[in-house]
Amino acid sequence: MAKKVDPKYPVVKVTWIDAEEIGDTGWNDLKDALKKAKEPCPTMISVGFVVHEDDKHISLLSTIGPDVCSTLEKIPMNFVVKIDRLEGIKDA
């Protein structure tokens, strides 16, 4: 008989601001770098199962099986803008 996945991990959508490094290896044009320096960092959205959350970071998995999982995504809480708890569709 197949093992069931533990449903204790809530599913969330995390909106967060990512750190960014721009430029190529070696020398880069100063004028281009100064222009890019003023642009905002990218806003990212991640969706996954919360396997850990504290005041320092939140850890998400996109896929969980009985004995295996996807890669672990750790987002520092200082980067987080918003966490939305996602709920299943309710019967009509």
C-alpha cells in the first residue's frame, strides 16, 4: 500500500525582494553599473509547503513525497514582503 504524504505542512505564497548581482566577470562599464544601481531589486514570488518558519527565515518545498522531496528553498525573513496562506477549495 502506498504511503500518504503528511498534510501538516501548510501551503503558502511568499512575496519577497531578491538580492541581485549585475555584471559580467572582468571589467564592466561604470556608466551602466551606476544606471543599474538605481533600479529596484526584483520582486519574487515563491509557492510551497512550509517545512520551517522562524523569525530568521522561512523554508519551502515545492514537492513532498513519502520519502523524498524537491530542493529546499530558504528565504531570509528580512527579504519577505508578505506571506499568504493558501487554502484548498471548499465544497459549494
